[in-house]
Amino acid sequence: RGGVISPSAQATIEKTIKKTGAVDTRAAIEAGQEAARKSTIRGVTPDLQAAINARRAASKPLYEAADRVVVPIDTDLASVISRMPDGTLAQAANIAKMEGRPFIMGKTTPAKMVETGVLDAAGKPVMREAPGQTANITGESLHYIKRALSDIAYGPTATTGVGRDTQLAARQLLDDYVKVFEKKVPEYGQARAIFSTLSAPVNQAQVLKEMVSVLEKPGGGERIGPFINVLGRGEEAMLKRAGGRGGARFESLSEVLTPKQIAKVRDVAKQLETEAAIGRQISAGQQRATELIKEELPNYRLPNIFNVLATTANKVLDTLGARVGEKTIKTMAEASMSAKSFDELLGMLPGDERIKVLKAINDPATWSTLRAAMPKAAMGVGGAVENPEMPPVNKLAPAAAPVNALAR
């Protein structure tokens, strides 16, 4: 209404390049890229349930054989059990009770003197030494003790109520206990070895499925952080939990994934990293374009604003073309047919051409002669008059269609 117009960059660009009924090409490209990334990870992800079933089938017979073994609680076992925190044995018995299994652990009795029933000459009973009894324990009960100790060693501190030092000490005790256990019950050691070997595909599936879950969440290249850090940090990290409670405590991907799997993960991570870099480049490029248009359109009134805007856009393209080449400008024109915004336009360019455009946009030398080259009609202020002799033509539009190809 006669006021001076100085539109913000985003609004100006969006209004200038909108087109009615444009195909959302960029969205389709991104959807395809997302699908390809998830397919890449899924392609190297083992079947989790099949891996679990295979592990169970191979280790179960040996675990069952170990459960049936009965061993004496000798000095080695008694020593390591005596080091356990108060309540560990009671908790082991509770776990067995809740699972409907027996917890069988005898008590060792020392040697003692007992009466023989015969009196000596003085009328006193004749005594004899009764040997002590060494208690026995089943392999199944030894396993319940291991599980109770594992809860202390690796359970969340908020649940167990123990401190960090207590957990560290419990983990060392657990290692010592398992060594004695496997020595006394060889079947148990064999079962654990098979279980550990066949846990590799299980661990891989768990970690890779977690990575796919990150890719399934909305977002672009900024997901590179969550994707790489899907394993997390601290004791609840996915990587550490992959080994199972009391199992191997992994610290890096190379301890869990195969070289082929790691290569695929790195490939996807590189794509996400590139996407994030593109986003930063586009933001920088759009900011520079914003400044240029605002510099060239400081004081125009409607209805001439859009003609001047078209003229300015053409001058910008002419200037860019001198720096990046006709081929790149042509690619931009073709991309503009489906781009809905300036950032989409940049995003649709091939990587090498996008880099050339962004470098040119951000180089002050590119625009040093732009203002001098602008036509007087485009440089006017206070309500510029349209140029009736040579109406401006948007160079982003096909020659056969005299419409703004940057508009939907």
C-alpha cells in the first residue's frame, strides 16, 4: 500500500520459486535413499530368532548335563562362596523357587567325638571320633548362585542399591567363582563356550537392529550421532548389554560385528555424514542468497516487485554462470522445475556442482560487479517502473513457457 518492501529472504525465495502441482522430487529421492540405507544394514543383519534358537539347541544338552552333576563343597568352593555378599545364597534360592526348581545345597559338618555306648573301668563312656561330613551341591544350584551374584555385579545400581566399588568387587568375585564352577563341573564350561561362540550372530543382530531403529526415526544427516552412538555409553550401553549379563563386555564394534558388517555400517554412516554436511552447505548458501536478494531489492513497491525480482534473479544466474559454467546453470534450471524451495534446489544438484555453486555464492569476488551491471529499471527506488522495451525473463524457466519456473 505504498510502503517500502524489504522482504525476508526465506519468504521472498519461497514466494518466488513456488510452482503449482510440482512433483516432490526431492522427497522421493530422500525416501529412496532412506530405504537403501535401511536395506544395507538389514542385508547384513542375522536372523535374531534363528540365531537364538541355534544357540539354545547346541548348548541346552550340556547345560542340562551340568545341572544333574552333584559335587562336594570342597575347600575351593567353600572359599569362594564365603566371599559372597550377605543374602546372595538366599537370593539364589529365591530365584530357583520362583522358577519352580529345587535349590539343593548341603551343610558341611566338622569331625566330632561321639559316645560308643561302652563304659570304661571307671564307668565313663568310651568316646570315638566321628568323621566330618562334606556338603554337596548340585550343578543347577551352583548356576543359581552365579545368577544371583551376576545381579549384584551387573544390575542397575538404582535397583540393587550397591555402589560402584561394590559392583567392581562383585565382578571380580564372579570371575573367580565361574572359574571354580567350570573346574568342578566341566560340562558347564563346555556349555558356556558353545553359548559364547553362537552368541556372535545374536549380538550382531541386536546391535544392527538397534541401528536400523535409528534410521527409521525422522531426521536427516543429524542422525549420524545417534547412529554411531546407538551403542550408548555407560553400563546400560547397547554394546555392553549385547553380551548378556555376566557375559562378555564389549567395548567396540569390532568386538561384535564382522568386517563385512562394519564396512556396511561405515558406508551408511558416511552417507549420513555427507547428508549432514550438505545440510550445512545449503544453509550457508541460502543465507548468502538471502543477503544478495535483500541487497538488490531494498526499496521496491508492488506491483513491480516481482518483475524486478525476476531481473535480479537473472543477473544472479548470469554472474554465477560465469563462475560455475553453463552446464551447472542448466542443471540448476532443470532442478528448479521440481524444487519447492531454494534449499531443495541446492539439495537436488549433484555433489560436485553443488559445491561449485556454494563456493561461488560465498565468494565476495563473484558479486563485485553485480550492482554495476543491474539495469536502471531494476536499480530504481521509490517505485521502479517496469522496462517496457525488454520485459524480464526468468532464466530458470523453459524458453517455451513464459512463466516463472521457480514458482509452483
